[in-house]
Amino acid sequence: MAVLASRRVTSASTAAGPRRGARLLARVAAPMAPDSKSATKADPGLLARAGLPPTTTPFDDYTFEPIREAEVSRAMTRRYFADMDSFAESDVVIVGAGSAGLACAWELGRVAPHLKVALLEQSVAPGGGAWLGGQLFSAMVVRKPAHLMLDELEVPYEDEGRYVVVRHAALLTSTLMSKVLMNPNVKLFNAVAVEDLIIKPDPALGGARRVAGVVTNWSLVAQAHGTQSCMDPNVIEAGVVVSACGHDGPFGAHSVKRLARLGMVPGGEVPGMGALDMEAAEGSIVRGTREVVPGMVLAGMELAEVDGSPRMGPTFGAMIVSGRRAAHVALAALEKRRKQQAGKAGAKEQAAAAAM
């Protein structure tokens, strides 16, 4: 009986084989018919299985232009070091290229395209937590009216009434990132960590301390300081620093933690963010976006660390709006700084004239 069953199976398989082969042949041959109007090309794998010759493609016999390895190296390094030279003095340095930092850079490019903006990200891939909507879920929830930026970016979404849903967070993140990087006045330095802040007494503030820039290093170097001999960092001077480092972590909340150690945080400590409350958290983040000390503007979840406001969870409206608001706060700080310097210079001129 076992032999008979085996023969029946073999017979059925043999009969089905030609039928499957005929269907496969029809599927792969149809796009190759002379009268076919379809632009679809036959799949090479299917063609091989059907015993047909490979199809032709626009990339057959493709030949690259010749190049030398040194040319590739020079093409990259020449531009990178030119950027390092150019952005060593920047109008605005944004620390953290997550959703808040990217939104800040985009808004600055929109309203003040003449400013030189250095965008620093410790990771190889900018975007922070905005690549996913939360946990490992793809969709991104944005509460209204923060969705207006999506309209400006032409990012599609599903309207759920009080909020909208982008089908994949990466769609918004990649679109926003591309818009930011197309601005010639913005330079993204990724895989670069901010190790410290430049703090100086400011004569225009009566000698009070202000943040005057950032101390940077390659992220891999920063993480390996304990295993290597001393590797000194680099610096970028800035008219104002916008810190959007996010909540506490290996590189998170770096700026406010450093300010606290220097005794510059109002109240003297960083209490850390409170427990989750979406309803309260987003409003607190946007309202709290401000210049916390002279020369340092905070945006995004780093604010929750210094204010003790609730954590926000996987809703991104506050990140977008906080970043955009931070851009305008930074512009106001630059203008205030300009007026302070002008006033100090004017006072010196008056004093010199009186002495004569």
C-alpha cells in the first residue's frame, strides 16, 4: 500500500509539473511579447526557472567612469575639512539631530537662511527616536495643530480628528532631514559627540557666564576615552547653542547635566523628567522651550529633564513645535546678544570721548 501511495503521489506531481511550468512560462513571457504595452521587465530568476534566456535591462553592459582611490579620498576629505573650517564659527549650533533638532534646523533655514547652522549628531544616523513611532511600531502620531508642518513638508497622513497618523515615522523623518540638508547654510556633522561646552565670562553681561560654543569629538573616540591615551577634542564657537539631546542616557540630556555640574542650572540641579502624561507633557515641552542660561536654548525632551515635567511617550507634536519654537528663541537670543555688544561698545566709545 505504501508503494501504491508513493506511485500515486509521483503521478500527481508529474501531471502538475507541466501545468505549473506552462503557467510560469506564460507569466514570464508575457512582458516580452512585442505588442505588450507594459513596462514591466521579466524577472531573471523566473526566466531561469522556465528555461528562458535572461531578459535585457537598461543596465546591461554598464560601465563606470574610471577613478583612482586617492580621488575618492580627496573628494570627501577636501569638502569635510572645508566645512570644519567654515563652521568653526557658527551662528547657531544645534546639539542633537532628532525630531526637535531637525525641526529647529528646518525652521532656521526657512526664516533665517543667511545664518550658518552646525547640526551635531552623535549617531551615524540622524533622526534619533523619530525613525519609529514608538517601541517597534512604524506609524507616527502627531497631535494637531503640529500637523501643519507635515502639510508644509507635503508628508501625507491619515486624519483622525484630533491627531494625524503618518503611515511610517521614517517618511516624516527622512523628508524633514532631506529638506534640512538641502539648505547650503546647514552642515550636519554626524558621528560627532559634544563632550563639553565653551563657557566664558561675558563683559556685555557684566562678567556673567554664557555658553559660547561646544567641545566636540568623534563619537567613537568619546566612547573610548577610557581605553586610549588622551585624544584632545575640537571646538565650534557659536552665537547661540540649541541643545536637543533628548532625555537622560549615555549622550542624552548632556547639556543640562553639564550646566548643573557647573552650577549654572537655575535651582542647582536636574530633577529628571516626571512619569508619563501625554496630555500635560507636550504642552509643557513647548511652553518651556527657552534660553535657560545666556547662550543656551533648550528644546525637546531635554527640557523635561531640567523642569521635571512629564515624559511624553510616542507622540511627536511637541518635538516638532518645540524645535520650531527654539529656532525663533535662538534668533531672539542672537539679536539680544547683538544689542548687548553694541551697547557695550557704545559705552566704551562714550567713556573714551569723555576722557578726552
